Amino acid sequence: MTGAPGQLIFDLAHRPALGAEDFLISRSNQAAADIVDRWPDWPNHALVVVAPAGSGKTHLANVWRLKSGAAALEARSLSEADVARANGALVVEDLHAGIGEERALFHLLNLVREHKLSILLTSRAAPGELDVALPDLRSRLRGLPLVAIAPPDEALLKAVLVKHFADRQLGVEPHVIAHIALYMEQSMAAAAAIVAEIDRAAMASHRKVTRALAAEVLARRQPASG
């Protein structure tokens, strides 16, 4: 990522945009990005991506979906009708939110294996921690290859902040970026929301984006005590 003079420049790998944003890579998501890049050479033609909220798993799944031409399904609404329509690559999102029809997912995984399709599943919890009633499905999920994404590290958060500010044509000093990264909620979604709030505050008050302005916005985002 490059920047104007005075802005932070990060030596983080990134790939061309496969959607609205670049997918920036750091130590926290390197392993997941690498295995997605190895598709279609996946064991069992399947992969489970496990990551906490706000860590970029949906973005990574979208990168793979656009690369593979996969259809996107929500686990909580999965049904046998989805199995009947399955053809090619599939993304099944958010196993942790519940599985609509467990037998449908079991049949889908069988279909993937038998016909050498490809499937990427995402979840905030590892398969062994999910509340799955069907024993065959529980066993099958636990046997799938798994890769984890850690919460975004400091380097990734700073790079994402810089990118969001640059997207809004805002030049921000490195010490301001460092301050935001230190005190913000550690998630990719929070980075986008905070930059948007700071941009609105700067326009409303006709001020530059300074550490003081950023601190005011961050303070407003803190839950009230008491």
C-alpha cells in the first residue's frame, strides 16, 4: 500500500480487488489467505474458515467466491432444495448461527465429496464447538480441513485505517493512525465505522483529522459506565 508524503506506508501483501475492497494480508490472516489461494487443490475439496467477528472471514470468503464462481448460502436457511440445486463451488456462511436443516448440510458435504465439487464454510466457532444434533454431520464437520483467522493485529488495523481514510481522500498523520489503532475495538468492521465517524465529525466541525478529533470520536464510542 502506498501513500502520499507524510502518510504511513505498510509493507503488507495485498491482492487486486475482487470486489469493493482489497484484501490486506498480515500475520493474523496469512495462513487462511494461503490455503484459499491453493484452491482447487484442497483436501476433501472442502475448507472451514474459523474466525471471530470482525476479522475478515466474510471478505475472504467473498474473495474465494468471486474467484471460484461459487454460489453463496446461509447455513441457518439451508434446505434440501439447496442440495438439489448444488452445482460447482459453494460458500456456506456462519455455521455458528445455526444450521437450517442438518441433514441437508450432511447431504451437501456428501455431494461435494462424491462429485469433486468445492465448498468453503465459515464459522465463529470450530466445528467441534457447534451445537449439531445429527451425529453423522457432527463427525463429518469435525473431519474437514480447518484454518483459523486471528483477530486483526496492529499492522493490519493500521493499514486498513489508512486505506479507509485514503478512500475518502483524507490524509492522516501516522501518529493519529497509531492512536486510533491503539484505542479502537480490534476488528475490521470497527475500523470502517470509526473512519466514517471521524470523517463526518471533521466535515461537521470544519476541522482537520487530528489526534484530538479522533480521540473525541473514540470517546463517544465507549460504553457509558455506571
